[in-house]
Amino acid sequence: MEVREHQQRMDGFLRVARAGMEELYRRVADLGYMTLLTDADGITVEYIGNPATEQQLKSAGLYLGADWNESHAGTCGVGTCLIEQATITCHQAEHFDATHISLTCTSSPLFAPDGQLLGVLDVSALHSPEARESQHLALHLTSMYAQMIEDANFLRSFGSHWILRLGKSCGLVEVAGDVMLAFDEDGVILGANTGARRRFGGVNGSRSTNSQLVGQTLMEVLDITMDAVWSVARGGSGMDAQGFWSYRHEHYYPSIVPPRARLGGVSPARASLPLVVEHAAAEPVDGRNPARSLDRLVGGDGVMQRLISQSKRLVDRKVNLLIHGETGSGKEVLAKALHEYSGRARKPFVAVNCASIPETLIESELFGYTPGSFTGGKSKGMKGLIAQSDGGTLFLDEIGDMPLHLQTRFLRVLSESEVLPLGAEQPIAVNLNVIAATHRDLRERVEQGSFREDLYYRLCGATLFLPPLRDRDDRQYLIETLAREEAQRLGFEPQLSAPALQLLLDYAWPGNIRELRNALRFALALSGDEAVMPADLPAEISTPRGVPAHASPRRASAIDPVAPLAVEPPTDSEAAHLLQALKKNKWSITSAAQELGVCRATIYRQMKRYAITPPHLA
């Protein structure tokens, strides 16, 4: 593989890293050092050194394209760093290859936002003092700039999302917060930098991946509420004087970076806080402010309003709730909103999909196990999901698909409020609050003998029947709310043309709210910062019954509610103009968009409409 191919695999990260390397080189050049960057294979993809010593550097292996993997170069700074995944110094005779013995190399690993190893930042010198301690400054600077490069890449990667920065210094957190968590409007963590993974992601520090944090909420990781988070985002909370507390009782000061535009010409100032629908009738419960996310679930639908009202009265009454609804109707969203409304909001919300966990694993996942319980288990055992939910909420999705033999064990957990891990002799007491959900008729499954009757009556202290989207009177509210949420992720205001809105209202939505969100995400990505038109919607929605999906539609006016629901085919001149711009800019979407004065999303949408395919994809 040629050097260019290794460089292309790193794409945008290389530009970020180059800026950090240049700054680092300015700090160490006078001391006789050069800087280089390798990918995860140990191939040098960038380097900066003194041109006067270029030949000497090349003789020592410090050149573009050099392979520093241990399998090729033996013990060396980069190769050992790739294996150890920690900042190290390989000093002179510590090198395996005799041609490298005069070198001193300090290397620091670079991780992608998902926690995977990207490459290595290295500072090397042809000559240095014999004492290994002389490399203390190089060690410090390399580690510091590696973190700066990683964090700059993290901000670039999650620029269209909210980012929470946490730091030990109140005055410096906005520029030097070493912990960063990207999150969405519901507080769900989407990404974590190395500092966050090291502190919150487990004992493996920087080697741990985002899987330990991504999908959790800020409320689960930090002792905060989402109201406090949005208060910090608005800049008027006073939290800068109080700080946040992590679950390890470490004190941090917060700062929030708002999303910036991801697609064309929208300034960060346009990024707005998540849509909050205020209800004047919402009263505090036991001195608490109701969770806003619960009220956001309903517009003007009477059935849903009654369901939310009843739920608020039941959620703290020690009554197990059973949510019944079709797939995609929002059962888990409702359960999570109820948890946030309840007095258990600061405790864990643990979701278990009983249908998705293999039957061979669900018992160990739910109940946990002690060390040595079975071959392949963790050496220290594992705390089960039931025990993890202690004091919080255990959400059992698709409870109707729980294997029959586990229903018996789970019934005992409910009745005794204790759980017995696999291999354990003594049960563990748990403060258990259960919300179950299903799309199946549990009464029918009881009659069939596939679901225990006594467990059914334990679970359904109250049953909440979640209506399907097609039966709700607040469909327009939901469409507009979800459109705004999805558009915010893209960095612009949503615009729905009247014909497109009417199609969305008329569609039957067999996949319910999940299908609606996916359809809006698809349409907004195609339309960019222009109004969503019928042609931007998925084919099953935009094509009326009886009209072939391949029929050429005509573009409808955004202000004409009775215009034909179709798009006018492109003229040859329009397609030719776009094709000319793409070829002129060597098929760079960004450059073509800048030349034509439109956003990248518009270019992609027009390419799809005109069936224009780049040569390398043809």
C-alpha cells in the first residue's frame, strides 16, 4: 500500500494533526528534535524536520512512508507505543535495530472519538544526552500535544452535537476541559474523549472504548439533571461555582459547547436548545419539578394526555407498570420519561430487551454471576442488570419474549426483592422498581401457557395502552417536533412544504414513531436547508397508492398546498451545470458547493436527482 493510501485512510484527522505537529515542532526544533505521525499500522504519514538534516533523518528511518511497526523495526518508540498504547520513551540503546541506536524517540498514542487507536505522535532526535532523564520535557510535550490533537479531532467529529466539557479549574474549563462528552437533546452520550473514557469508562483508561459510555445518559454518569445541563448551556445557572460531581465523587466545573452547523452556512449562534413544550397545568410533585421530557411526548391527543396524567400519579406509588403498544410506538421513550419524572431520577435507568439477548446469555445478563461460575465468564464475575438497577428503574422491553424458565426466577425476584447471581450462595437485596413493555397480548400468551399468570399479575399493577401513531390526533405536533430535533442535528431550521406535510399526515405509519423519525431524518438530509418536498420523502411515503415508484414526479411549490405531489424532471442545462462544477473541482463536494453557493447537502440531493455518480463509484 502506498503512503498516499495510508494518508487517505486518516482523511480529516490528518489536517487536525498537522496543525498540532507544527505547533509542537516550533517548541522542540531548537533542541534538535523532529516530529512525525504514523497511522495505526506504524507507517509514517506525516513528518516535520529540519531540511538541513533531511539526509541524516532518512538514514535513521525518519522519513515519509517509513514502517515503524515492531514486526518490522523491532523495539522502537512508535512500535512499542502501538502495542502498549501509552506514552513511552525509547532511548538510544533501547532500540532493537542498530541503525536506530543513536536516536531518542518519545511517542504518544492517538485515539479516535470511538476509542479506537488511530496512530502515534512521535518526537525524535538524532543526538541527545546519554541520560534517559534528559527526555522528561519531550515526554511531557508529546503527551500534551497528543491530547490537544485528539480533543481538536473530537470537537471536529462532534461539532454538530452538544458537548459537555469538565475541568478542575473553573476559569479554564472552556478552553482546557480535559473531559469531553458529546450528547444529544435527551442527554444520551454519543461520544467520549480519552479523558472521559479514562475517568468514567472503566479501569483500562485510554484503552477502553466508548461502548462503556455511549448510550448511557449524563444523569447516569454524573449527579445532575438535564435541567441543570440546559441551565449551564444558557449561561445563567450559577453551576460554575458549584460544579458537577461524578459517580467517583470527583469535583468538576462544567462548560457546554453548542452544536455548530454541519451543512452549509449556519453559524453556531443559530443552534437552539432542545424544543420544550411547556404545560401550565404541570404541577410539582413532592416539591420536584416534573421532567419536561414527559410532557413533550404529547400534543393535543386526548388519549395520550390522559395516559400521561395517569402515569404521573402512578409512577411513585410503588406500582409496577406495564406499557402495551405496537413496535416503534415509543414504549422505551415513555418508560425513560417516567423514570426521569419519578423520585428515582438520579438513580440508574437500566433497559433490557428480552427479545434481543440470546437465551443462553439472558440469565447471566439479568442475574449476574460470581467468579468462576462458568467457562468464558469474567474473572471477577459480573453484576447483573437487575442489581445494577437497584434504587432506580428496571425497564424490561418485550417482556412477553422472556423464556419461561426465567419467568419463574424473575417472579421470585419481584416477590422477595432480592436476586441470586449464578454461582452465589447468598441472595442480594435490591430496591426494585419495574416498568415492563410488550407488543404482544400477554393474556393470550397466559392462555397458551407461554407466560406465567402469576408473573403477569405481578407486572401489570397498571397497564398503560400506548396508541399507535396512526390513531393519534397530535400527528402534526409529533411531525413538527421530531423534524425540529432532527434538523437541529444538521444545523438548520426545518422547513416542511404543505404537500410533504400532508403526505406525512396521511401515511399509515406501520412502524409508528420510529419510522416517522427515520423518514424525517432521511428527508432532511436530502433537502438540506431547503424546504422538504414530496420527492425528498422515502418512496413508500411520497408515492401515492396506484402510482408506480419509478414514475417521474414533478416538484411542487412550497406555498401551493394543492400542487401535484411530484417533482419536475431536471433540465439538461441544470444537470450539465452541476456536472461541470463537480468535474472542475475534481469531484470534491465541498469545493463544488462553495463554487455554486449552496450547501453540501444540496449537492448530494441534486446528484441523486440527476443520477450523477462520481467516477470512482460508477
